[in-house]
Amino acid sequence: MALHENSSYNIPLHFVWLHPVKSAIAASPKAYPNPMSKQDHVLIVDDDPEIRQLLAEYLRDAGYQTSTACDGKEMHRRLELNVIDLIVLDLMLPGEDGLSLCRALRSTSNIPVIMLTARASLIDRIVGLEIGADDYLPKPFDPRELLVRIKVVLRRAQSFPERARVDEAPFVQFDDWRLDTRARQVLSAGGLVISLGNSDYRVLRLLLQHPNRPLSRDFLLNHVFDKDSTPFDRSIDVCVSRLRQQLAPGLIKTVRNEGYMLTCACVTSES
């Protein structure tokens, strides 16, 4: 294969002329890991086998454990077999696209997601972030920038308490309250029992799954009512208002321009 001569590395010509992403990855200097740091596991989901291979090799050189998947079905298989710390997810995938996969992930998991896409429009970036992506990087990109974004997103995610698996645990303790997920009731330390309506329960469950992390109205609306937001839709605000009246006024905080946030830690239990 013909090579393009460079002062510090050789770049295969097909990387340079045929694919700017592959060119950037191949040309980027190696990133050397900190031998004392924890080896986080990154899953790369992209339908281009060369991009998957090149990114996996680059991130392994940087000290990360890597797995790859070509589509949503393989991504789910990888998630079943491995503990994944972050997903690099391409938007344009065969079958179920990256946006749908990200939305589904957010209903069951808080694994950080960085979206990759050749689409550069503002709307695409907004939609990706609103449905739960932690960051968004347009193609072509410099792999060194992706590496920095991975480090930042992982550091931010690891600063939050581990997500309470409310959808699996029978009971969740938060502040002075205890949620019974089977009876859909909250119990106070003083013995007060409050039965929750379906929508209020779903909102509380989502907030408990992401403690101390703001959730946007659009995110809550999509997951609670399975519909998109409209300018005058106050469904989520009404649910939050009821929960505040039933629980404690300061337990659910409004974060300006971001949404609602549960302001306490959560602990799950079996009994």
C-alpha cells in the first residue's frame, strides 16, 4: 500500500483521500496511558469496520479496554456480556439508528454516551443531547479530541453516585422516605403512606434513577408519557408539583435551563 510521508508517521493514502475520519485516526500520535489509572471499558458502535478497528486500537493505546459493535443488536449483546463504562455511538447505523438506541439506553441505564455523526446540523446535536447523550462530536474529528471528551465525560459520570436500580429493587430509600416499587407507594419515617398515581410514580422513579443529576422536561416527558414536548405542555410540571406537596418542598429542585433534580442520595434494598 502506498504511504504518504510525514515527519512523524506514515499515513496510508486511502485514509488521506477517501475518508477524513480514518485519516485523522491513523495520523494521530499515540496516546500513552497512565499505568496507575483504572482501565475503563469503552464500547465503540459504528457500522464501518475500519473506523471501529482504528478507534479501538487508538483507545487501547491510551489505556482503555475496548469492545466494538456494528449495530444495535450487537451493542445489546456486548452490554449483556460486559460491564461498559462509556459508549461511543455512531448516529447513522443500519437498522435501529443511534438516536433510538440512545433513547432506549436511557430508559434502563446511565452509561455515558458520546454520539458521533456526519450530520452537522444544530437540530441533530440538540436532539442527541436531549434524549440523553452526554456529548456530541461531528465527523470528521480528531481522535485526540474524542479522547479528551471521553476523559471528561467519564470523570463527570463517576462524580455522581451510582444509579439506583429502581426498576429492579423492591425498595428505594431516599431522604426520610422509602419507595415501595411494587405497591407504588412512598412511606415516611413517621409511618405515613402515600399512594402514587402512574405518572407521578414514573417521574419519581426516573429522578431516583439519576440522583443529583438534572433531568430535562423533554427527557421526563418522553419517558413518562412517550411523547414529545410542546411549548405549552405542563404535564411534567404538574407531576413534580404534586410530588413536592406530598414529599418535601426542597427534595426536587428546579435547575434553571436544565430541568428537575432529586437532591439526595438513594439506596436500594430487597426488604
